[in-house]
Amino acid sequence: APRSGAAPGGAALRGSATAVEPFQAQPAQVVVEPERALNWASFASLMAALGLAAGVATTPVRAEDAPAPEISTFETGGSYTKGGRKKAKSEAVKAKSVKEGVKSAKNGPGVKVLQEEDGSKKKVIISPADERDEDELSLSRTNRPLLAALAIVPSSIFIVFWTLGSLEII
């Protein structure tokens, strides 16, 4: 039967008598890695990361091109330099239709005629300048597709490069 306490012969329970030895540090080893050249895959991944950072850092510009100003035929040398008689006739027809459209458009786009209680009519002009443009809208409004894209695309790019790098494909 096992006994508690010291083993026979004065030895410790788990081996022979222990001796105290001072700590001896291992000598430092200098590891020199061979130099590696920058290969095309590393360069491509660096350019992809910088392109992604530049794309996220900038915001798109939503500018509208202004229509070109109309130049009169007197300044340009007449209708013959612009394309001959056909062009002059088509321009005259267009100008005539625009003038007729302006005359007949009393209730055109942006104009409402309201009838008041006393029977008189009141014309109310709705200006497109009163509508809110895209750049005037709040930046804190919800944009779920952009939120999903910002949550999925960068992490997907990271995971793809991480996987391809760990498999030593790139």
C-alpha cells in the first residue's frame, strides 16, 4: 500500500534528490532572411489596395452639363455654313413650334391654376428651384445598398487576398 510522506532512501516522490542550478541563457542566434524582389502579384495587390482606398476616400461628383448656348446665324455666317437649306428650314420649323408651345402652355409644367372660393382663378407657378437637389439632401438619410456594399466588398477583398496568399497563389 502506498504511504504518504518521503520515499524510502530519502529520495523525493518524483525522482532523485534535486539540486539547484543557476539559469544559463542560450546564446543569441542571428537569422538573416534572404532579400526578396517585389514580384508582380505583390505589386498588383498593393495597387488594388491603394485603388480601393482612393475610391472610398473620394465622393462622386454629380454635376450636370450645361447646354451649349445658341449661336445666331448672323454671327456664324448664315445658314449655308451650318448645313444648307434643309438645316435652315428645320431650324425655322423648330423655332415656330417652340413659339406655339409657349403660347398654348398656360397650364404647362410647373404651373397650376387654382380656383378660389369667390370664383376667381389664381395662377400658381411652381419653381423647380424649390425642389431639393441630391446635394441638398441629408447625408444621414438611410442608404441600405451603400451600407451593404461597404460591409461586404472590403471584407470580401481582404478574404480573397488572404486566402490566395495563404495558398501561395499570389
